Amino acid sequence: MKTHHLYKIFLTTLITLASAITGCKKFVTVNELSDNLLASQVFNNESTANSAIAGIYETMQLNTQQSSDITILTGLSGDELKTYDGAFNINYSNDAILSNDGALPWSELYNVIYQCNAAIEGLNQSILPAPVKNQLLGEATFLRAYNYFYLVNLFGDVPLITSTNVNVTARAARTPVANVYQSIIQDLLRAQDLLGTTNNYANGEKTRATKWVATALLSRVYLYQKDWVNASKYSGDIIASNTFTLDPNLSDVFNKNSSESILQLENNPTLVIAEAQDFIYQTSPIIVCTDSLINSFENGDQRKTQWIQSMVYSGATVYYPFKYTSINPNPPQYYTLFRLAEQYLIRAEAYAQQNMLPAAIADLNLIRQRAGLNPLASSLSQAGCLAAIQHERRVELFAEVGHRWFDLKRTGTIDTVMNTEKPGIWKPNAALWPIPLADIHADVNLTQNPGY
Amino acid sequence: MNFLFHAGHAIPIKWISISPGNTFIKAMKLTVILLTICCIQVSATTKAQQITLSVKNAPLEKVIEQIHQQTGYSFLYSVSYLDKSLPITVNLVNAPIDEALSVIFNGQPFSYEVKEKTIIITPKKQPVNPQPANLHINGSVVDENKQPLSGATVKVKGTMIATVTDANGLFTLTNVPENATLVISFIGYENKEIRAAEHLLVTLARGNSKLDAVQIIGYGTTTQRLSTGDVSSVKADIIAEQPVTNSLQALEGRVPGLLVTQSSGLPGASVAVQIRGQNSINASNNPLYIIDGVPFTSTALERTAGVNVVNTSLTGLNNSYSSPLNTINPNDIESIEILKDADATAIYGSRAANGVILITTKKGKKGKAVLNVDVRNGMGEVTRMPQLLNTAQYLQLMRDANANSGVVPTAATAPELFSFSPNQDFNWQKWYIGGTAKTTDAGLTLSGGNEQITFLLSGNYHNETTVLPGNTHYIRGGVHGNISYNSLNKKLNVTTSFFYNGDDNRLSGAASEQPLFSQIVREAPNYPIYDALGNYNWVPGYNNWVAQSTAYAQSWTDNLNADANLTYQLFPGIKLKANLGINKIQVNQHNADPLTSLSPTQQAATGGEVTFANNAMSTIIFEPQITYTKTILKGTLDVLAGGTLQDNETKGQTVYLQGYTSDLLLNSMNFGTVSSQSSNDIQYKYLSMFGRVTYNWDNRYIINGTLRRDGSTRFGQGRQFGTFGSVGGAWLFSNEQFSKDHFSWLSYGKLRGSYGTTGNDGIGDYQYLSLYGNTVNNYGSTVSVAPTQIGNPDYQWEVNKKLEMAIELGFLKDRILFTGTWYRNRSGNQLVGYTLPSITGFTSYTANLPALVQNKGWEFEMNTRNIQSNNFKWSTDFNLTFPQNKLLSFPGLATSSYANNYVIGQSLSVILATHYTGTDPATGNGKFEDVNGDGAIIYSSAYNNQGGDMIVAGKATPDWYGGIRNTFTYKGWQLDVFFQYVRQQGYNLYHAVNFFGTSFDNPGTNVWVQNLNYWKSPGDVGVMPKPLSQITLNQISYLFSDAGVGDASFLRLKTLSLSYSLPPAILSRLKINSLKIFLQGQNLLTITKYIGYDPENAELPTLAIPPLKQLTLGIQCSL
């Protein structure tokens, strides 16, 4: 046989082999995993999509169990809490947080935002039927707004990340506060829209966002934005819906699915509420209420006895928050994010700012009366009414995910209050926490807050 | 007719395929001739090719009969011819048939022709005219396996007439004088001279030089002489003379450029193997292992700590966990090839960055069936045990430490001084690792075969106890088989090999109560192990290690490897091959904390605890190939093309249970409560095409090019495929005429070089995908999932560029062989956990970093046959390696998570430490260099803007290493002495993690006698800082200082093997083939200045159980 025939045979076989193998390109593509879910597929299945949204709440729940718990850190930075042993997160108590402080709730919030962005991107592409898709999309959109609300209030200008694409997000710069708020409002309005048809909580559990949950944050955001009209409108909507009622019994307010709660984080039955563990002491106190918080309660205020507990330690009486009463698994409460009392206080403040004093005082008195206090006189001045509302917010919403710290900042009273609370220690720049150093290093466009 | 039938078969098949017409005519001619003659019945039995014959004046007929019986060759002749034959007198011992025939027919009035297995005898032609007739010669040259040799030179002796055989080993010579002699030579084979004849079949025997031994390479074989790449072989004899459990241990010190370290002296321990240094910062640095064509995992499959934790003493080691290669019986291995440079490795493409290790199992051999029995017994102890303080010294140190810290010890803070007995002196170290490991091995191998079928079947059993206390063992057993079939026409070959090995590894004191070696040896020597009632005593804050050692970890591994290899010669020069292989390796684990191992508090809290885990990996590989061989001009062209389809799946589950109320129930899941559980399922698929072209010009110039295109599921869409390639060349200058003329003392000389790229895909699977996984808990009753990683679809392979130059020389007929190699490998495109700002959602993802790691060095190898007399032989093998590892660049190092580990321009194994300048005689405090002059000693890196005072104190990889083996043979005796030398630095007993005992506020903190040389009173000079019971910054600075880094070089008598084989006279009386008795020792002697346990484990700042010194006595018998 001649040589060129052999060549031909060789080449033909080679080409056949080559095409057979390159034809198998699909061979090296992963289509399915059994231990993990492909992000690209999660949102095309109702069950996994629902699990992914539940995962966002679960991550937030997990974050309350970390050192980055916002209630404790803002309480220490502000005038609600102090460290008893002189060590635990002392930099927060001293308003001298280091930029490499490991507890700063920054990456945790951005991780949740990543989950929200991934869900929004996934659901926008999803083949799921519209009702399911809208419900889940609404929740994700709300949750993104909720977490940005905390970022912007803790750190000021923050990068506004609305994508999961690293090439876009890894070099992001900080976005002005106003623009972040704009995005928050946009998200909330859209969430309201998407969640519009579902006023009822699934299975009676108030642990997933509904239209009213989005509305509750919206009224809070408008309040912070000093948009009094919208603040009173949206809080009014919630109150008028008659979906929620103030719990007459203070000890029931934080109970699972209490009539007052608007959004709570569901607790896995095997777990305790971490915040309860931080406050309720088995051996020695770690974090306790400041004297100013204890002293701010009026005589006869039931909240001081129901929501605060005291113990004698080393001859001194120490007080600690007791909104969550159990350190055992499966406690009677859920970790509460939104409840009706706040909406009354928002409407009261918005009314007062609009000089609708009788309406404002009426709302305020509902809260006072439940706490066993006398109603305020309708003759109160606007300034007096606003001051009364701020006081009421302090004693009603203490140790509840940062309300007091944010109130001090948005009302411009922080320097005055803190100079009295921590004389010689307080520095005005401490109102904004530092951006974590690791991110400043990793992202050249990220700038630090002044003073760090 | 009978004859014709045989004759038809006897005609070489290759002739038919080349020119069927021609053959037909030839066959016809033969038929005509043959009708007139008779024949000898041919039997189909295969017999030896060698003839032993001693006759005096015997008739030719008798001689022919003898040859037929001995070889199976048949003869064709006319009976009438024999009348003219002359009586024959010959004395032949094992003579090849050609030689025998030429002697026998010398002077006879006949000429003969050999055609395959038929010898045709014809009357010698009477010269028609006085002029000798010129012959037209058609011939073929084959090797001992009847495989054609292409490129062999056929020369007419004393003339310039010469030719080269073609791809099918065929040659043609015209106009050759009838009485001429042909000289047939082929590199690697012994020359042969043969009388010229019209038809010739020449069989060449392989040369016995080491240069010509078969060397396995990727998808083929070669010899060292003709190789363009860098391949080292370790053969079965070297493995067999070492009493090792893991065959990788047998490679220690044997191969230049190969660094092998065993992590501990316990069976099943991981063995770290690095070919030419660390290439990758974050991805795998393991070589690719291929066993009989099937890729084998290099990473352990254990899903839960256990056996591996005891083995490595601490988790988090480089190559932690056990070694899966442990499940391969060293006795089943024929050879291990280590592929190092681009030329040798590029054919493996994306997995070859760290080199390739090819393991070939034993195959059956032709010949009478042989039964081999091998039994051995041995014992082992750990190599070194530094002495710890006795109770008196320990208590004195505690008192001094307390006094120095101004602490007044109390019964509560220091029970050693108050409530423990000062008279008890328990040697924890001796108790834990002071035992003797006993080994028993037995092996049985049956092998044999004929021209068509060869087979091998073997079984093996290995039983080993450990140095640990308690019921511990390592048992391994299995079978290995191999069958090879060759069709009669040599076109088809089918080979299948398989082995199955199972092991059972039980070590004491693992499970979740991990008694770490470093903690046990430092326990207070007067700790009261038992209370007054003889029960285990638990003092709060202390561990009762004797109790805790009743915890155990057990693992069972099953390893099945099978492959089928089919080769078919489609046309002359073209072969089709297909290889189908599977490997299935499965680990089952059972780790238990019985109640006896738990303190009463923990018994109440958790009850007995058990972890059950299993993990199985299966690999299927299919590799079709085609090869083409052709002679072009004076050279031979070899082309290989092929493809790979590989599918690799790993599935495993872990269940952790608590609440066992009795130690009798620990083997069942039924009696515990599930505390946690998990599973994994990973698929890794691989697709590629590869090709290789080799052109060998006259055995002087060889060029070799390799190309591979790989696709892998470890990379994202559009990034799965990568192309790798290499070019290698060799110049055998000793085959040049000028060399032959002027440098006759140079028997072999070769310059070779290669350059190419290989890849590294040794990262986890699915890193490019954005994935959702389970959250820690569910959200209430709703199953919840959350993103587990941020995908990076863009990352690509790590690319390793390899450059190598080498010179190979042979002197005095190759009695002295020398190889000198220079190499430089650069790994770029490093796959690391790339730091991301957390605003992206995650703090890192897998990405390529343009960091560059360089490994370069020199390697030398020398083999000499010093004495080669009949009775006494002495040979020496020597190797030496000078490796250098350097981080050339790393953009963004200062802000990366590696900022405190690496320094540009230094090795990746750089050791950073504070610089200890002595102890202040006045205060007893250590003094350290304040590198940045800030007045404080900060123990972070002084480089990369880390603001610390830790500077380069050395590196934890060798400066150079080597080995020397001397083999002496005297009659039946053989003595092998192998020394290993490593020049290196490492962490010693003064280092932080080892010596945190200077702070005596922790219970159980004994130290070693070396640490007694501490400051005691003002004026003490040249001593260690004073001990303290409460740690200070000064103390920490000392613990992290260069005082803890020192020389860890060692010279070790790695192997000593003495064997005696019974002489043939006795053997024949015993009616056995061979009998060998041997005594083998491993790690018998270590000479080192190292302060610590074994210097082999000095590269990590942790304590490891030292390797064992072993002595084995065995007997090997072949029936």
C-alpha cells in the first residue's frame, strides 16, 4: 500500500476522532448539582425560589446572633447601653471604633444585599407564574431597601450596589445619602406594588414581608426624610387597615405573631434569641442599660417593669433589657423588626410637624396609656409635643435595632445628648461609624469617614 | 497437504498485506517445490527460541529432530538430500536459533532459509560461473517480541552499502555479494552479524545498558537513550528492598528533583510529594498520578477528621489527611516513572503543572508458569524522641516561672505543685509513641504464558500494628491480575490489568476527642491518671489522655482499579489503540468517643459520640488513540493522536451522633441521636485531544513536539478549554562520526532541551459558579438556602512554563553514566482566593492573580558500575538536587491575605521571625531587633507595610538534597546501602507552637530538657529568657523568634538491605527456581544536629509523630 494512502487513512481517522471529541463539548458543562443549587436555576422553581427568599430572612436572623448585632452596637455607641465588665466592645462605648473592628455590621448587610440582588436578578428572568414571582420579587425588593436603610444610617454615604456582577461592584464608590434614600423609596414603592394583592400573612406567621411591611418601612423612611405628609399618610394607612392592634398586655408585644407585630424573624425552634442571651445574665453582667435610659422612664411606666429587668450584682443594682424573656430554645417570642406602636409614633411625629397637634397627641396617648401612664394634655405646644414624642420613642423603642441612635442623629440632637452622656469622650464624627479597613484596601474607590 | 497448510501460515503476514499478488505467486512456487518433498509434522506448541545441543558425529536428521523439539521450528527438505549430509559435531548452550543453524549447516552441502517458523533446506547452488552471484535481499528486522524495528541500519560488512529498515522493519538490499556478511545495528540493541541470503528475518536482542531499558512515558514508551524529555524511573527492585507500607515512601531520596516527606510514622499517613518545588500559591501542588493509564486521586477522601488527625498530629497541614496511595500494594508495582520537564509532561496538559507520576503494575511474562511466595516479618520504632522534663525538673520550672511572674501558686492554679504527687513520674511520650510496630507480609504470585497469552495473578496481605497504645492496627489485603493476549498474526493485542486492595486502619485516640500528639507529650508527668479506686481521674482543666486514648478512629478503604487496553494494527505503520479504565475508591469511617474516653461532665452532656462517614470516588476514563510510524529518508517519524473522556464522581455522607449510653452500642447508628449530618456530591469531567510528533534522524537528531487541548468542568463557560504544548530536542553527539573518531572513550553523549507549557486545574470544583447551599438553620419551618460563593466565570488555568537543558554522558561502554540538568519553571496566572471588597457580597472569590512563582535548579545523577567481575559486582547510584523557589512578583501582596506570609524575592516557604539577640543578663528578658525602630516588638511581617518586626529567618524547604546507593553482589549475596541527605532549616523545639509551655498558666505544659537552659539569676549569660507563668509580650516575641528556627539537615541510612540467594546447585536439588532470604532495614541511622523530633518533619511549626525505623526479615521463593 502506498504511503499517501496511509496518510489519508491516518488523517481521516484523526479527523473523525477530533470531530467526535469536540462534538462532546457539552460533556464538560455542568448542568445540575445535587448538593448545591445553581444560582441560575434557583428562581425557576417555586420551591427553591421560596427557599432562597427564606434564606435572606434566615441570614438576617443569623446576623442578630453575631457580634455585629445592631441593637447592641448602636446601644453602646449611643446612650442606651454600656459594657459592664469594661471590656466588651469597649470601643463602641467609648465612641472610638477602629476601622478594623471586626464587629462592624458592614459585610453582613452587604451579604444580605447580595442575596436580594441575586433574587431580584433571578426573579426578573424567572419563568415562574406572575403571582408567585411578584410576591417573591416584592419581598426581595423590600429586604434590599430594609438593609440599605441600616447601611445609610450607620455609615452615611455607602456604595449603592444593585448588581451581583463583581466586575461592576468591586470598584464601586460611595453614593450620597440622598441617592441611597431615593433608591430605598423606589424599592419600597415597587415592593408595595408587587406585594399589593397579598395583605394576609401566609400560615398566620408574620415572618414574611407583605404590603404592610413595605408600607411600615416606607413611613419610617419618609419620617427620616422629613416628608411629613407621606410619613403620616403611610403610617395612617397601616393603622387604618385594622390589620394590627396594640397589644393591651405589654408582655405579649414581642410574642410570636402578636397582634401588634408587623414583621418578625421566625426562630428555629432549636435556637434561642441571641439578644436575650446577651442581656440576661447567668453569671455576671456584660451589657447593661445606661443610667440615663433607666432614669428616663416616668414613674409608673409599666415598660420599666415589664421590658426591663434588674439584678443585684456585687452589691449594685444593674438593669438590662427584657423584651425577649427567654434564653432557652424555642422562646415565646420572635425577633421583632416592625410593630404597630412605631407606626403610631411615626404618625404622631408627622402630625406634630404638620402642626396637627390634637391628632398627634391622640396617637401618642394610645402608646402612653398602654404603658400605664396618664394621657398628655391636648394643650401641649408643638415643640413640647415633639419633645414628648422623642421621649416616648426612647422608652417605647429602646434596644430595638437602633431606633434611639438613629433618632438622635436625624433630629440633630446627638451632640447635645452625647456630650451629657459621655462628657469628654464624645466626638461629633462618631455619629458615623468607620468603613471597614479591609474594604478600603480592597476597593481603591472607597473613601473613609472623617476621623478614622 | 498437511505441509501446505503450515506453509501458508508460515509466510510472514506482512508480506501478504504489502503485496498480495506477489505473495500468491510465491505461495504457488512453494507449493510446486513442496509437493516433491516430505515434511516433519509441526506441532503448534510454543517452545524456547534457544537451542542447547551437544552431539558428536550425529546425522543431520537427528539434529533437525532435536531442534524441532526444542524450538517448534519445522524443516522442509527432500529426504534424498540427507544422504549427502555430513556428520555433525556441535556443543551449543542456549544458542539462538540463527546461530545454531549457521553452526550446524557450516560445511554442509545445503543452504537454508528461515521463514517464520519454518526452515527450508535446499542444496547449495553450484556456482554456474566463478563470479559470485549478487543477491537481492528482502529482509525484516524484529525485536525479541517479534515487533518490527524501524530505523535499524543494515550494512554490508566491509563496504559502504547500507540501508535503513522502514516502518515495518523491512529492508531491501540489491547487488550484495553472496558470501557477504550483513551487520544489523539498532540503537539500544546488540549488533548482529549474519550471512547474506535472499530472505532474512533478523531478531535483535535488547542491549543491557541502563540507557536501553524500557521507559514508560505518557501514552508510549521510550528509552533513556532516545528520550528528549526528563523521565526518572524507579524499578521494582528498589521498591522491593524497602520495607515500606506506602510505595511513595520508597521514592524518598531516590530521584533528583523529587522531594518526598512522610507526615508521620503511623500507617496510612500522608506522604507529601513535590516535583521541583511549590509552583502554586493556593491551588494543588500534588503531581498527577496515573496508574496503568487511570488517573488516581492524590487527595484523601476522608470526610471527617479521624485517622488522619492522629496521623498528622494537627489538622491544617499542607498535605494533611491520609494518603490514598497507601491502598496500593508496593509489591504489585513494576515501575514508577517521574515525569518532570515540559517535553515529558505536556502530553498531560492542564493537570501536569506539578509533574506526573506514572505507576505501572507488574505484568505476566512469557515462559513456564512461575509461582512466587514472599513472606516477611518486621518491627519498627519511631526514629527519635527528645527527652521531656521529669517531675522534679518540671516542678522546679513551674516554681521558677511563678516566682518570675510574681505569682503565688495555689492548689487551684497549680495542682501539680500541691495535690499531684511529686513522686509520680509518668513518661507520656513513651506511653504514647514508645511502642513497637510489628509487621507481617505475605504475597503469592503466579505468572507465565506463551507467545499468545501471558498472565499474572497475585494476592497480598499486610498486617501492621502501630507504636500507639491500645488496640490499633493497619491491615491491607488484595489481589492483582493481568492478562495479555496477542493474536497469532501479531496485529491484535488485548491487555487487561486490575487490582483490588482493601485496608482497615484503626488508630487510638482520634474522633472528636482529639488527643493531639503535641498535647499528650507535654502533659504534666505527675498527673494522677487513676483515682484511689482505680478509676480514671479527671482533674478540671486537664486531659486524662490514658482515658481519652480509648477513643478510636477506624477507616476502611476499598480501592479497585481496572483497565482494558486494546491495540490493533490496522495497516503497516498504523495502529489503533483504545484504553478503558476505571478506578473506584471508597472510604468508610467510624470514629468513636466511648464513655470511657469522656470526663463525667461530658458523659452527662453528650453521652458517647460517634461519627459515621463514607465517601466514594469513581473515575472512568476512555482514551482512543492512533499511531503512525514511517521512515522518511534516514529518519523515523512517529505520530500519536488521541483523545480523553474522563468522568469523575465523588459522593459522600457524614452522620454525627451523640447520646450513646453504652460503649457496646457504638457500632450502630440505632442507639444515638443525630446531632448533625451532611452530604456531598461532586462531578468532575474532562475532555481532551492530544498529539505528539517525534522525528528521529539517524539516531543523531531527535525532535519531539506535543500538543494537548483540554476541557474541564472546573472552569466556566467559554473557559473550559486550554491548549498546552511543548517542543523538545536531543542531539546524540556520540553518534556523530567526529565523536566516534576522536572520543572513542565516550560511549554515549546527548544534549537535550525542552520548553513548553502545562496547566494546573487543582482547585475545587464549581468555583466559577454562583451557588446556593443550605443555611446553618432553616427559616422556621421553611427550608432555606443562601448563596455560598460568588462565581467567577472568567478564571483560567494556572500556567506553568517549563524550560530545561540537560547533558547526558556515558563513558567506558556506559559503565559510567552521568546526567546534569538545569531547569526553570515559572508559574503564572496563579489561582488564588482573590480578595474582594465585602460590598460585593463576599470577601473573596477564586480568580487568577498575575503573581509569578519560579522554581529553578540543578539536578545531577550518576550511575557507575565500579567492579564487574564474575563473582563480585559493585555499582553506585548517586543523585543530587539544588532547588530554588522564589516568589518573583505578586501584585497587591500588601493588601492581600498573604501579606504576612510571603516576601517578594523569597521562597514560598519563607520563615518570618523576630530576631532574638540574646537574653539580658540583668533582667532575664529576651532582647530582639526592633526592625522598624518604633520602640516595640510587633510580631507581624516587617515587609509589605505590615509594620511588624518579623524578618526572614530562613526557609522550610531544602537548600539541597540527594542520595547515594551502593550495591555489592558476591555470588548469591547482595548488599544495598542507601544514604539520604537533606540540607535544610526548619522549626525546632524552641518554636512558639511547640514551646508555648513557657507560660505556666495552662495546665499540662511540660517541655524538653533542652529548654532547661534558662535564665535563673542576674549575671547568667548565653541562656534562654526566664520562664514566666503569665505570658508577656517579651515572651511572645521569643516564641515567635528565630531562636525557634535552626538547622534541620540530616544524613540518614535510609535503606540497608542484605539478601542471600541459594546457588543453583542446591536449588536443583530442592527442585525450586530460586530462594532468597533477606534482611531489610529502613531509617536505621539518622545523623543530625536538629533539636526536635524527626528532621524530616521540620518544615512545619508543629509536632509530628516521627517516621519509623524498621527492620524486616523475609524469604522469597520461586517455584
